[in-house]
Amino acid sequence: QVPTIEADTSRYPYRVETTLNGASGPEARIIDLKRDRKYLVSADNRAILLHLLIKKVIEDQEANKEPEQQGWCSDDEIRVGIWGRRADQDANSLHVLVYRLRSEIQKAGFDPWFIEKRRKAIRARIREAHQS
């Protein structure tokens, strides 16, 4: 008999630091705490997406939510946060943005699945979050 596979509730060993006022606009720095690897995401919409996800992680940590419940954002609030009200016109834009962000992160040597996407919700599963 095959054992049941349980969902991995551990967080990725990453610290994500975001700012909307970087040298050239929004920036997100991903740091692998185990391998001392760093990567800077500077494409505006990708950095804003990470900024919004990290903001929610910080809010949920401060509210003492359980780790498995931390960081979840609805697709709608993320779309509005990135594109404003016009986001309703193209529901596929967020999926494309997540795909491109994951591809960029993977090319930099990080596990892209720390950006967890479920039906109508998204979050970042990380160990540490910081915003300035």
C-alpha cells in the first residue's frame, strides 16, 4: 500500500525584500538563506507583484495567522494592485505575469514554486519578508 502524500507546509528558505522606490522604480530582492544566493527582480510589474505578496505575508505574520494560512491574496486584489481598475478587462494577464516571474526566478537558480498559485488565489511561501 502506498502512503498518502501530505502537502508540504514548509516554507522556502528565502528572504524577499521589496521596495517601490528602488534605484529605477519597484524592486524585489530574493535571497536564498541556505545557499547565499541573491537575485534582483526589477521589471516593474513583477516587482510590484512580489511587493503585494510580501505585504500580505507581513500583515498575516503580524496578525499571528497560522503559517499555512499566511500570505494568501485573491487574484482580483493583485490585479487591481498592479493594473488598477482596468485589470478586469484581461483576466489572463496575471497568469502570464506569474509565468514570466517564475521563469525569471528559475533561470536565476531559485525554485519558482515558492510563488504558489491556486484557483483565484496566490501567495509567496518564504521564511522572511521585509519591505521598505
